[in-house]
Amino acid sequence: MFRFHSRRSTDTNNDEPIVEGHPAFRLGTILGGWLTAREQRLANWLNQAQHRISFQLRNALLGLIGLFFLLYFIALLT
């Protein structure tokens, strides 16, 4: 039998704390807060405008926004 070994160790140290001061962590926190604020603004606007916008148009808008984000993240991953 042949044994294939990686030169890298597969042991990981999961005891390391999350470094909240890291620039990537801060950027992710800022972007997450920004996206959440925009989503809440859109949701509030749609809720306030329900009497002017039919539910079908509202659902179409939400579907288009969801489709945009889906395609955007697929493009990021490829």
C-alpha cells in the first residue's frame, strides 16, 4: 500500500481568538452594516408605499433585486 502524505500539517489550531482588529474583519463589519441599512431602507420604503404599489409589482422588484445579487455573487465566485 502506498501512503500519500502532504508536506503541510493538516492540524489546525482552532483555539486562536478571532482578531476583531484585523482590517478585513473591520471591512466586513462596515460592509455588512451598510448592506443591512440599505436593505432596511428599501423594506421601509416598500412598506410605506404599499398603497401605491401593488403587491405584484413589489414582489417583482424584490425578485429582480434578489436576482441581481444572486448573479453578482455568482460572478464573484467564477
